[in-house]
Amino acid sequence: MVIGLFAKTHRTDFSEQFLEVIKWLESKGCEVLTDEEVVEKFRLGNLRGVAKTEIPALADALVVFGGDGTLLSVARLVREHTCPILGVNLGSLGFLTEVTLDRVYTDLQALLDGEYRLESRCLLEANLRSKSGKTQTFQALNDVVINKVALARVISVDAYFDGQFIANFVADGIIVSTPTGSTAYSLSAGGPIIYPSLELILVTPICPHTLTNRPLIIPPDYQMRFVLRSGEDVMLTIDGQLGVEFKEGDEVVCTRSPFRVELIRPSERGFFDTLREKLMWAKR
């Protein structure tokens, strides 16, 4: 079995444990791949580094050591490759990376034995079209966000559903989210919790200037188009990690991506177990 390993590179205190995991996998007959930056930062001189963009095409499964942000960055690399991801939590929340370090060998063995279940998650595709004619395409597992950088300024955004004008949003920004991302930024902005296997797109305004602008849920196969009418220092951010300038007259079209991400769940813990544990959901 070929296992691709990713890790949060600034967690150099994890390098010894990471090397132990590599040795354990190799003792089980696995071929281990990791990216060049990890080899350099963790001083894994005996291991050949591979460009991180190439790993999903070469591996049977990916194991990500880090927080949810690390997993989000890896998920965007998978694209057309059907390479499932197992997340091991080194961060604080670990909503997506639910495997803990004390269970890592148990859950890795379950992976090698095929004793796990897969959760298929849809992604968003965002096509940015600038007023100058330049186009860029992004994939997001959590969300695509139009947000302002300047303080105490609202922005004005026209929203369209499948070519039909919805409304002009005057707000701090707009979050376009997958069901996976419903428990991220959208939740903080007042959006609903959505079961992650559902197929839909969630649109949540951030601090709208009118109380009638509420979150909107739409079918996944239709386009949502947003045009910036006014606003200074506005950014389009992808999963909170990639950011590009979003100027007046620019537009972004969001729809369901043709790609999907498969998350490995080695235990029987369900979505609501995670809500109660991680978000203290419904606790008094």
C-alpha cells in the first residue's frame, strides 16, 4: 500500500513522532511518500521528497498530521484522484482531523486492514472573473468568502441565482459554504448546521445591514454569481487560506465542483458525536 503523508511543517516538535510513524508504516510493508518541505523541515534525509501536488496521483491513501487547516489544504490537492484522506489532529479543534495521537497506530492499522468507512464530501468551485477579463478557478472544501479588509466599512454585492437577480447585499461580507463548511465560518456568522453528506450550497451574509438578509440554501447544480458593486480593500478567500483581491466590477461564480473528497472514518463515531464533543452542541 502506498501512503502519502502530510504534516504541519512548523510543528517541528512532532518530527520524532513523525519519523516513528514512517518506520511503523514501512515495517508493515507500505511505501511512504511525503513532500519535499516536510523532508527538509523534519530532516528526513533518508526519505525522498515528492512535490506535494504529485502525491495524490501516486498514493492509495493520504494521512494528514495537523489541524483542520492542514487537511483543507491537502483536500484541494486531490482533485480528480480518488485518494481518501485520514486526518490526525495536532491542532486544537480537530473537527475534520478527528483521530488523536494516542489512537494513531490503531487507526492506521484499521486503514491498512480496510476496516473503515468513507464519507464523501462535495467541494465548491469558484470561478473569479475580473473586470479586466482575467479568470481564475479555485476549489474549496469549506467555503468561499467575499470579505472586507478595511475596518468599519460595509460592501455592496449583487447576488444572482441561475441568472436570476436575488438581492443586493450590503454587509461585511458573504460566505458561500459547503455542508462541510457549515460548522466553520458560516456557523459563526449565524448560519445553520448542515449534515455533511447533503448536496447543497449555503449562502450566509456576514453582519448584513438589514435583518431581512438571512442565510440561503440552494441546490448544488445551479450557479450563484456575486458581483462587487462597491467596496474598498475587499478579498476573495478560499477555505480561509488562499486570498485574492476582489475589485469593484469583479464577479465570482460558485457551483458544485466536479471533484469530491473522501474522508476516512476509522471509528463508529458519528457527526453528532463530533458536534457534542468539539462544539459542545446542545450542552447546558
